Amino acid sequence: MATSVPDQPSFQTASEREVWQHLCRQLDDDCVLLANHRLSDKHKDHEADLVVLMPGSGIVVVEV
């Protein structure tokens, strides 16, 4: 089971929570799942619904 940051995130929609739950259960133990990761610059705020860090494989950004 992947490590989630934060442990129990809040989501805007039920579908985001459902995808997060599936990924938490199905990813390997060494994977890290970031929920609702905010990226900001002086012009706009952006949010990645889920970011999956997979050692040895790469990074996946999931927009639900």
C-alpha cells in the first residue's frame, strides 16, 4: 500500500476520493501519493488532484 500525503486528504468530489483509494491500495509500498498538491505563481494557482511518486519509474500526475 502506498504512503499518502496527507494521510486522510479531503477532496472536492467523490470521484477524486475513489481514485485515491484505489491507488493507495494498488500501488507498491515504496510509492508516495500526494493529494491536492498546489502549485502557485504570481499569475495563478494550480492544483494537481493526485501526484504519484514511483521510485525507479517516475512521476505521474492524475487529473480526475
